[in-house]
Amino acid sequence: MLIIKRGEKDKIKGLGVGADEYIVKPFRPGVLLARVRTVLKRTIQGLEVNPLTRLPGNAASIDEMEERIEGNRLLAVLYLDLENFKAFNDRYSFELGDKVIH
């Protein structure tokens, strides 16, 4: 939300009606761009998380690994895969399967 009002009540109202960010005029274009990028990144990350575990999904994990490799930053990866877990869910229920995974 980009607005000229500066009061705390105005900000609370704006955020309360669903604004992801609140920017007061006048603003610096660089700051506006950085905030828009942050909101977009946060939105994309939210879409890519596993709904059960809330852990990042494959795309987010790959992006993070590539970013660290390209930046020559430390990286450690642990990958777990439960083979034939569908059989467990079929026998004991998806509800119990979700509890096991969680």
C-alpha cells in the first residue's frame, strides 16, 4: 500500500485490510523496488512450501543451493526420501501418515 497518510492508526488499518506492505509518500524509488521484491519473494516462497511440514519445496531448495554455490558460500544438504510411503497411508490412513511425516 502506497499512501500519504502517516499515522499509526492508518498503517494498522491498511495492514488490517490485507496490505502486505505499507509505504508512506514521499518515498525513494530504490526503497520501493526493494520492498516490492521482498514481498514477491516472500509470496513465492509461501507458495512453494510443503503444506504439511511448512518446509521449503524442491524449487526453493534448488534455488538456495544454486545461490550458495554461485556465491561460494557454505552449503550442507541432507535429503531424505521415504520409499513406498503410499502403502503406509493406504494401510494406516493419511492422517496417521501425516503425523509420522510431521
